[in-house]
Amino acid sequence: MASWAEVSGYKGSADFLFQHAEEERIHALKLFRYVNDRGGKAIAGTV
């Protein structure tokens, strides 16, 4: 969605969505570290 907003001229919306995506990526990495630290094996499937 961020990419579409950017190429469609919605810079403010694109900036917001890119930032939000980065925040979600950070959350996912925290979950990965949590699983790995407890002896599990965090795996990201194919997208």
C-alpha cells in the first residue's frame, strides 16, 4: 500500500505507511528473538 501511495502522489500517506511497516518489522523481530532465546527456531515462511 505504501508503494502504491508513493507512486500515486500521496507522499504523506506513503511516508506514514512506510514508517508503520518498519514498526511492524521491529515487532516481528522481537518475536523472533523471543522464540530463539527460549530454544525455539523462529522461521519466516515464503511470502
